[in-house]
Amino acid sequence: MKKLIGPKKVETAVFISGTGSNLKCLVHSSLSKHSYIKINFVVSDNSKAKGLGFATKHRIKTKVYKFDKRNNPEKKILLDLKKKKIKLICLAGFMKILSKNFIKNFDGIILNIHPSLLPKYKGLNTHKRAIENNDKFSGCTVHYVTPKLDSGKIILQKKVKIFKKDNPKSLATRILKQEHILYPKAIKIAVINS
Ligand code: GRF
């Protein structure tokens, strides 16, 4: 594993596709003098991602990369990350799957937050699946990103109770609140243990 800890805060990029509520919490917690990271780049595949506006307001550089059948921007992203000396990537609601090549060639650590208690419910629609299976609990997980989707080593998890009256939306809202607490804690652990 790459060593991240040093006298300076770790240069960090957050990858988003949508709302960016996790991005917001990460930015706020990174501003504390006790934080180990400095977020100086936000990457998105979606020019309409709300989180981009938040980043700009906080004077964080953003860049939107177009992903389509003919165009895979991963090489460009890697180059930009290198230029910016980024050593930590936090995926936060980023809806593209990064290739094995990208993961291998990035000189640092990649983390992801996933809205289920992994290894349960990898992939999408996690809340619906947990409710349909009559699970008593769901939750969220922060893990290292490896080429196998949602399967890297788990850093932290938080359990959230599922109530009878829950629907995917109400459960998602409660879990998201816990994600916001869990992600900064997991980042600290990942940096210290690097
Ligand atoms: C979160 O539930 C995260 O776990 C999942 O996508 C959602 C992103 O939410 N991967 P936000 O954009 O951070 O608000």
C-alpha cells in the first residue's frame, strides 16, 4: 500500500456524479486543522452534478470528463491527477466504474463509500434490495477500491436499522446521514494505516 502520511495534508480528489452531499461533508471536515487531507480537485462525469457548484464556491478546481462508448477519459484523468500530485481519490457517488488499468496506474489510494453493509448488495438499488429481503439492518461501508466492484477491503461500516414503514427513499435518507459521519473517519484510518 502507498504511504500517504507525512508532514503535509494528503492531496485529495473527490469523484462525484450527482448531489455531492458526501463531497460537502468531506470538504467541511477537511477544513479542520486536525484533518489529514486537503481536497483540491473534484472530478465528475456529469456537468450537471450539483456538487460541482459547491466545489467552485469553495475554490476547489473541478473538471468534467466525458465518458462514452468512443471516449474513455481515464488516461486524461490520470495525467491531471499526476500534475496535481493527488495521492488519494475518494469516490462519492461516482457512477462510472473505474477500469483495472486506472486503478493499477493511479499512484495512491482509492476509497469508495457504498450504501449497504458490504459484502451484501454490491452494485445499485441497495436500499430496495435490503427492504425486499426483509433485512432488519442495512447501512454503509467505506472500502478500498480494487478492480472487483465493491469488493475491496472494508475500512469501516455503520449499521442502520430498517423500520417496517421504510421505503427505499426514507432508508436512503437515514443511511446518507451516517455516510457523512463514516467517510471522514474512514479516510483518517486509511491515511494513518497507509
Ligand atoms: C451515496 O449514497 C453513496 O453511498 C452512493 O451514492 C450516494 C451519493 O450521494 N455511492 P451524494 O452525491 O454524496 O449526496
